[in-house]
Amino acid sequence: MNQPTTESLRWTIADLDLLPDNGTRYEIIDGELFMTRAPRWKHQKVALNNCAALNNCADTAKLGEATTTPGIIFSEVDNVIPDVVWASYVRLETLLDAAEHLTGAPELIVEVLSPGADNERRDREVKLKLYALQGVQEYWIVGAT
């Protein structure tokens, strides 16, 4: 007799390699797979403007740098693609692996809020919790309107 399973499917970073490269953004948070379409024009413009502003400040102070949509591999079951990340030069030395993937918490992550209840829940609840647990010092959620 088979026992019913109550264990849910947990996705890992290895599973991402098996998914199609079709423009869908795949993220894994605590083993749960999140799929979103490519961001809209306005969303990207807001992200780029935030990135440019952060880099302008960072260039003046020579403290660090920002970039858009870097993947962050926190663990085998936590792999996300924030809209903007800023990290100090000191921290970058410890965050980047040999393939130049981020493998830990930068000082700042910015997410541009996309329309829809699922997107809002992911950014305001799920990612907030993950980033807090991973040690991100600042988390900004900005609107694309």
C-alpha cells in the first residue's frame, strides 16, 4: 500500500538548467519556482534609472557599484534575479565566485514592482523574507508608474 506524500516539490538550481531558455525569468525561493515574463519597457526604464542614480553616487564616492538583473545564488534552493543590486567594492570581493556570479547578500537590492497580485506578494513578502534572512542591509521596492 502506498503512503500519500505530503512533501512538496522543491526546486533546485540544477533544475533551472533543464528549463527552456525562452525569455521567461525563473527564480527559486525556498525551493519554490517562480516564473515571470520579461519585464515591461517602463519597468526596465525605472530599474535602469535607479541603477544609474546609484552608480552616479557610487562613482563620486568610489565605494561600490550597481548593476541590473544580476542573478544571486544564495543556495541550491534560493536563486533570484533582482532588478537592481548595489554592492561595495569590499563586499564584491567576497560575493563573486570564479564565474562572477553573486553568491551572497549585497548591501542593497531594488525591486521594481510589477502589476499583479502574485508579483506584489512575491516582492513584498517572499523576497522581503528571503533578503532579510540572507543579510541584505537595504531592500527597496519602487513603483513602475
